[in-house]
Amino acid sequence: MKNSKKQLEEYIKLYLNDAEDYGDDDEFLIIAENTLTKFNKNLITESEFDLESVLTEAINKAQTKSKTVLQDFRIYIQNI
């Protein structure tokens, strides 16, 4: 799935909005914001990239709480 940096930013915004609206855990929202902001900043600024591959690599390297967020984010964008 080829995506642009702008699309990724939109996915992150939608995910965080939904997490805030439907989630009941403020700690998760804070972790999600930190994780996805860092993920977005660390991403290569190519015009297009394979988001699935980049997410898989990030998930494999992530700590437990960040890994949960990234796995949930991957499921979220697959269902958009």
C-alpha cells in the first residue's frame, strides 16, 4: 500500500481523534500521540512509501506499549 507523508498525517489525525472520542484510557491516548508523532518524524520523507512495510519494521523494533499502538494503528488504517 503506497502512501504519502500527507496521507500518513491524515491517518494519524483520524486515529487520534477516534482514540480520544471512543477510548476510555487517557494513558493510551498519551502513548498513542507520542508513538505516532515519533513514528511520523522518523519516517523517511520520500514522496511515496510502503506504509505496511514501514509499520511492520516499526512494530518489530517497538517497546511493548508502543508496539500495541502501532499494531492497533495498522488495523485501523487497513479498515479505512
